[in-house]
Amino acid sequence: MLRDDVDRYITLRRNLGYKLVRTEHHLHRFAHYIEEQGHTHIRSATALEWVATTGPTSKARSARLRVLVHFARFIHAEDSRHELLPAGVFPASATRPTPYIYTPGEIASILDAAGKLRLQRSNPLRREIYITMFGLIAAAGLRISEAIALRLDDILPNGILHIRKTKFGKSRFVPLHPSVTAALEQYLDKRRCLAGTCEYLFPSVQLRKLCPSTVNHTFRCLLRHADIASGHSRQPRIHDLRHTFATRALEQCGASDREVGRHFVALSTYLGHTDIQCTYWYLQATPEMMVDIASASEILFGSESA
């Protein structure tokens, strides 16, 4: 049955580090649809019909077709009676939002606003949690999911964070600046007295892992209190602190080909990117920087082809 093939495919790819929660959901729905149609093998017309009728937006249809294309390739290699699917039938333009790059003064204002959060009897660490969390994200370029998931034993000696299996199942070690390490130690001193035996670095009121929606709501409140980007049509996000870190790091990149290469590889590794192209994307945030690095890259690639 096609459902069994879906399970094998999902298991194989999860062993490679992919989470595939939505992919599994879509493939099982598709397998059920195929069986309802009385088919035992994938047919292009049936697959495209399913995508067209279940995808509510062009972006959703494009994503679902991409899932089916990869699955069809996998199963076609074992049984050629399954048809390969045409890619690009449901195109969707890339809509990755332009990041908001915070100034040093804006980051300081966010942390200052966090220090003025209303005190809560149920959460005596509230101010310290958000000062330290947002400061850590800004200073180390962490994803918000990584910061929320940090446990006490992820703080290693000599100012090293152990970021455990996050996006794409990758783990990495993140060295911290001495000033960040000192701030983290000050937070830990207060936390030991107030957070009990909770294993998470930033505990919730229930002494469990913080809820992302709670963290995002608090951040929006801080932006409002700090009067940051109040006239913008799109409100800055926590994730833009990570973009800001990457952009500032690239701004320190020199213009020589060796410096460009070293900075990109080091930053890509530090941020936990699976593909260096993800790191190149940050260039668009600072056009002036992009011109300098593009010129250096042109010299590099020109010398290689000569």
C-alpha cells in the first residue's frame, strides 16, 4: 500500500535529520486520496488534481507539489509504474521578508524595556529572563527556538553553549564573548535562588519550557514600549535580532578574497546553516556591504577562471 511507502520514506529522511511534520501529514492525505480513487500507483493527473484542490494558496500548492515530486522520485526508483511528476506547475514567488536591522541603540532600548517589565509574583525572574534571553539572541545570533530550548547543562565551561539538535537535526557549539558570559553568569546567580529544579535555562511560570507565543507577545510589548519601528507596516521580529547579528558580522568582513571566504564559512558554521547560500542571503540587508563583497567575489572567481 502507498501508505506503507510513505512511512518508509519518512523514516528514511528522518534518519537523515529532517523533521518532516507537514510532509508526513500531506503525504498520508495524498495516499488516502489515491486509494479513494482506486489507484495503486502515482499518476501525474491524479497528483496534480489533488494539489490543485487541496492547496488553499499558490504558496501552499507549490509546497505540496514539491513534497509529491520528491516522494515520486523516491518511489519511482523502486517501481517505475509510479509516474514522475512535473515540477513548477504551481509556481510561487519567494516572499521571504526583508529583515529589520536593529541599531545598537535599539537593542539597548529593548533590553532596557525588558528591565522595566511589570513584576509578577508567579514569575519573579520575568525581567531577568527576557533581558538575558533577548541579549543572548542578539549577541550570539541564536534562533528563538534554540534559546527557549536551552537547558542548564547546555552551558559549558569557558563560555561555550551547546545548541542541541534544532533545525535539520543539527547540533553545534557556540562560543560566547566574555561580556556575554559574564552577563549569563549574573543571570544564573539569580536563577539559582528563584527557579528551583527546572532544567530549562529560561523557565516558564510552571517551571517548564517557555511557550513561543508568550515570548513573541512579550517582545512585541517591548518594541512598543521602546518605540521601535512604530511607523513600519511590518513589525520587527525576534528573528531579526539574528539577522542583525549576521549582518554586523559580515560588515566586519574585509574586501580580500581570503577574508570573504573565511568570514562566510565561519559565520555559516556559527549560525548553524546547512547551506552557505542561506548565509549569502544576509548580504541583501546591507547594500553597501554587498557591493564591496561582490567586488571581492568577482576578483576571486575571475582569478580562478583565468
